[in-house]
Amino acid sequence: MAHIITRRRLLQGISGAGALTTAGTLEFMGLSNALAQTAPASDYKALVCVFLFGGNDANNLIVPNDVAGYNLYSTARGGTTGVALPQSELITINPKSQSTTFGFHPQMVSLKPVWDAGKLAVMCNVGTLVEPLSKSDYSNIQKAKPQQLFSHADQQNQWQAAISNDFSRTGWGGRLADVTGNQNGTKNFPMVTSVAGSALFTAGVTPRVLAIPSTGSFGLSGFNTTAPSLARLNALKALSNLDSANDFIREADDVIAQGLGASDTLNPIITSANTTITPLFVNAKTGIGNQLQQVAKLIEARNTIGLKRQVFFVSIGGFDTHTNEIATHNNLYNQVAQAMKAFYDATVQMGVANQVTTFTMTDFGRTLKQASGGGSDHGWGNHQLMMGGAVKGGDFYGKFPNQTLGGPDDVSTNGRFIPTTSVDQYGATLAKWFGVAQSDLATVFPNIGRFSTSDLGFLA
């Protein structure tokens, strides 16, 4: 890991000194102008992680809509004077495997057509686990449990690492790239791209992660076409090509050379305002919308890039709703729904809807019982969304929790639901679709062998 840290610190040092800066973040590059000559990618697949930072309260994302279920939900949430949504405002859905109806949050209306088309599904009550755990197991000190439950930073890391019983320097998105890198037609372009800055999810053993801005350009700054500026640029290029026996200098040369090669290839892609998918994002001019539009641009340019497999990370924050939850959700869910719908439409237009799977993750769930101040407290199990042409949608997967406070799924009296599906299983299902061999699953998800299945069945 010292190798990775050296490269990161090196870039920060170079950028801080003014020798090499970009409008975005340049991190762990392996790019060259030769990318334009790569063969078109066939058998293409991409995974897109949408992380909801702060701990999304999915109790209001998915709501029981039958009489008994809604009454349990509404009572626990303090009714409509608390944080319960009015039943009349819910977007009714009928999951194929459920005997009762449910409702989406009203601000998720943009995604209803994707649900109706069978391309959006819900994974119920998924969360961090070391091994399967029942309510009686929770008080058993012999049973392994996730470290630092209900802590934002720790649970964010455990969701991204899929390791809940130890510290990890790598994330499962990065490890996914480690074991599938040989499926790509070029070794020069990183498989993993973040449009949300540095994230543990993207870190693998091999330090090749691309971080791009959600808006603006991606290129060198501080240079122009004047003779002195060109002379400095040529000198920089010459320095980066010099051999050196010094490890630090060699790393510096490598990073500079790769960065110089990056801007010529990437900048035209991410700054283009005239791509075929641009009009689809006209109603999603938000932070998360801009990030997903950049992902769509890179997918649109997949033949130029030449990769058969790509992993993307985007995020939106603000989900730590201890207070003012209803208004906060109205704003955030509207942004998420419009951005995800625009992105799905873009994959359809590009003809890759069956080859791109988008999924959500977040710190943890929240308590079903309302907290003072019109919000909710930190919980555990949560519901996630999976979207794409390969998703067996219009249905729920996993087990929707019993919403009785203090009931069989509540490890407290506040509605902290113990997960019945692990992050490991959730991720492994996505990884197998992506092309990870069964023999490599334990490398990506070290604890997957502790669970009964590694395929939850939501992908074709």
C-alpha cells in the first residue's frame, strides 16, 4: 500500500507546487494518446454505484401501502405530523413477489416508468454483516458483528469495502477491477472512475483509478500557446521521459507522463456539450445529475476508450436527516430520481441498457421510530435500488422487515432493523453479472463464504 500512498501524495505535492494542475483531480492515471487507436469494445459491461452519504432513511423510500402495514408504519413515524408520508401521496407499486402493495416516496415519480418497464428493483433490508445474525444473536458476545455500528464513517467504509470485521485499505469496486482487469482490451485506461472525488470503493491493489470533475474541463492549467509556455511544457514532457534509478523520481516521471497523456483523450469527451445524450439531462442539472452525465459521456465514448469493463462511483450527500426530514427528502429524492431516470434513458439511447447496471448504497438505514426535530436516528438494515436492462425489475428481493417496534427484526425498540441480506451478497450478485469468476468472489468479498448464497437473483 505504500506504493499507492506515494503516488497520491506525489500528485498532491506536484499540484500544490504548481507544476501540474488540472480542473479536476488527476489520480493514479495510466493513459496515452494511443487510446484513440484501440479496437471497439465488445462484450461491454459497466457497474455504476450511486452512494447516498449520510444514511438514507429508506423507510420513507419504500412504504407499506396495505391497511395493516401502513398503520404500523404511520404509528411508528408519528403520523403525518411526524415523519410519516400521507398514504394518499404514495406512488403505488405492486412487487411481483409480494402479496400486498407498497408505495414509493412521491418524489421518486421519475423512476416509476422504469419500475413499470421491469428495469428497476428493490433489495430489501440489506446491510453490513460479518455473518448471518438473528435478533437473539445480537446479544451473544460470541457472534461476530460489524465494527462501530451506527457510526457514519465506519459504516460508509464497510459498505464500500464489504469488510465489516476489519479495517480495509481497498474497496470492493477496486478489488472487482483487480480480478477482472484481464477482460479489458487495453491495460492503459483505468477500469475504475470516480466522479465524486476519492472514495474507498474505488481503491484496489493496483493503483489505477481515474477521478474526473462533474463539470468543467480536464486538462493542464498554467500553460498556453506562447513560446515561453510551450518551452516549459516541452521541458516538462522531456523530464517525465528521463530514466532514473531513484524510485521517487521514477514515480514522479510516470505520473506526469500519464497525466499529460490523459488530458488529450479525456478532455474532449467530458467537455463536449453536443453529445447525443446531453438533451436527456436537461431536467437533471444538479450535482448528482452532472456526475451521471459524465459517466454517460464516458460510456458513450467506450469504443474510443477501448474497455470491456468499467466501474463508476458517483455520490450525493445530505441524508443525515435527524431533523427536517420531509423537506430534505423532497429535495434529495427529486434530484436522485431525475438523475437516475436521465441516466437510464441515456443507456437505452446508446443501446447499452442491458450492459449497464446502476445500484445505490448508503451508510446505514435509519430508525423507523421518529426522532425529535422531525427526523430519524441512525439505524442498520436498509433498502437499495438496482436499475438497468439486465435487472429483473418490478419486484422486491430479500425480506421486507416486520415493522413492529421491538419486534423480531428490531434490535432495539426504535425500529433498527437487523439486515437479512449482507452487503457481501448484494455486491457479489452484481460482481457475478459483471464477470467475476466464482473462484475470485472470495478475493473481492472475503466473507462471502459465511452466507448461504452469493447470487440473490435480481440480474439476468
